[in-house]
Amino acid sequence: MTYEGFKFLVGGLLPGDNVLPSSDDVILPLLNYALTTTATKADSLHLMTLSTAVPSLRLAQGDYLIRTPELPEDDVDVIDIDEELIFAVARYMASYISKDKGGIHVQAADRIILDYNCKVYEIIEQMQLEAIDAGLPDTGDDCSRSTADTEFVAECSTEFVL
């Protein structure tokens, strides 16, 4: 989603509420906060990297890192996060601006991240099973490998109250 589309989305989440500021000087720091919050909670496949040369937020599965998302420079730039997670970012941003519905937006964002993480864990688990079935050796550079410091545990909860 482009930065321009994202601004329309956030504005659409705020009917009858505070208005999205028009200045990028206000929007970009809020977007940075929302992206960082989302990247801290979600195992974003788009942001996973093995490179230690890029700024990173935290460890992910195995030897992977979650890199810091980049901010858009103009309206045609694409928001630097997985397409599914852009809606969580929009909800967090709406929570920062909303005068009455901040908690609702945070709960919706958290639910989106929970659902996304479950999908990611299922994909990783399926890849691990396929690798085992194929008798592939552990190459040491895939996210199926766990180390003492980064143990991968898939935990998906179906309990969530809106």
C-alpha cells in the first residue's frame, strides 16, 4: 500500500473522531511509532533479514533479525511492511489520533498481528516438516534452526476479546 493510500485508510478509520493531521511533519513520526510497534510484536516476513549491516529492532526465529522499517519519503512510496500488517499499522496510528476509540483500534491491531503470527508459525512449521520428510540436512541458515538464545515456539491463541 502506498503512503497516500495509507493516509486515506487511517482517515477512514476515524469517522466522527479526531481528523488525521494533514502535515507529514506530524504523520511521519506517528507512522514510525506505529511501524515500530507492529514490527516489535509481529514476525514480519518482509522485515526478516540475516544481515547485521541494517538497523534491526529485535531477534526473530533462529538467526534472523527483524530490521527497522523505512519511512516513506513521498506519497507514491510503499509502506515498508507486509501487506497484511499494514492494517495493524493503520489501527495503531488511528489509536494515537482517536479521542474515544483508541482501545478499540489497539485491540483490532493486536488481533491482526495475532492472526498474522499464527499464519507465519504455520508456514514455518510446514517448511520444517517438509525439510524433515525430504531428509534435507540442517544448513544452519534457515529459520527452522533454534539456538539456546532464540528458541522458536509457536503459540497461537484463539481467545481474544474485542
